[in-house]
Amino acid sequence: MPIYEYRCNACKKEFEQLVFGNQAIKCLECGSAGVTKKMSVFGMSGVENPRTGSGSSACGSCSGKSCSTC
């Protein structure tokens, strides 16, 4: 049950909707079925300090093999 972002072609309102299967999507503002799915940006947590574990430098500001030596 993903949440998608849409833009209404009639009133230009942008909205998000939780979609169940092949549910018909209508604008929450004007009720029009003429909507376009927008490209969504997603977020990820826990990737602020990546650790490669490959032996290469994970940070660009030092020449150490791991961020613990910076």
C-alpha cells in the first residue's frame, strides 16, 4: 500500500494518496479523475555516515582507511 503523489490536471492541486490495488484516483479538491502521478523523492535514514568495509577511504577529507582515523 504505497503512498503516491499526484497533480490534478483540472485544478492543479497537488496531493498524496494511499493506493490500494487498482483503485481509481480522484482529486481530493475538485473530484476530477484527470490526475497525473508525479515523480516522488524518497528519503533514507542511516546513510549519513556510510561505511564501505572495502578497505578504501570512506571520507574525502583524509587519507585514512576508515572514518575512525579522521
